[in-house]
Amino acid sequence: MTTQPIESHEVHSRRMLDHAAEMIAQGDRVQASEKIWGAAAHKVKQIATERGWPNVSHADGHSIVRHLASASGEQDIRRLFGIASDTHQNHYEDRLSIDELADRLNEVHTLISLLNDAHQTLPADLPRPTDRHYLDRHGAAG
């Protein structure tokens, strides 16, 4: 049995952006890193959910991002999602400065805007990702 999140992924993404800004203001690099990544990941989960695409792992999120970037022609989506993913690693390594995290938070704001644009302008019936790894996990689109 699957359960619905208490908050929608969209709301959770926005809250994580706000929390990341708060953590940066407080100088908490580790928590800011996790919130920055979480905002990006929840935005991708929102889009996947609304499109009916499976998204149960980090690998799925990366497949979905590659697919949206390719379909929209907006390659900055891939680059910015990579930055968000690298920021997640900082949660464990604490190597980025507060200034670097503030820059990354701004980049994730841009990423979310680009994801919104792609989601709104791409056809509602856009097929789900078809890369080999995604298909290995979820089978052929049906």
C-alpha cells in the first residue's frame, strides 16, 4: 500500500527552499545542503507524479531530468540538477562555504523555474523516459 505525502511535493519543494535560506542565514551548511537538494528532488517528484511517471529513486529523478531537458531543449535543466545533486553530497562532506551554498540556492531557484516552464509547455501526453536504466527499473511504457 502506498500513502500520499502529508504535503504535496510542490509545497514541500517551496518549503525546503525557504528552509535552505534560513539555514544559510544561520550558518548551518549541512542542513542548507540537504534542503537545497530536497527542493530540487521534490520538484522533480511533483512533475513525475502529475505526469504519472514512476519516480522512486535518485536514478529515476536523474532519468526524468534528462528526459525533460531533452524534450524541452533546455539543457540548463541537466546542469542545474547536477549542481543540486552535488549539493546533496555536501550534506555528508560539509565542504562548501555558506557563500557557495547561497549561490547554489539561487541556481536551484532557476532550476525550479526551468522545470516549471518545461512541465507547462511540454505536451501533457509526453511519454515517460525511455532510457535503458529507467526501462530496466519500470518496464516499457504502457
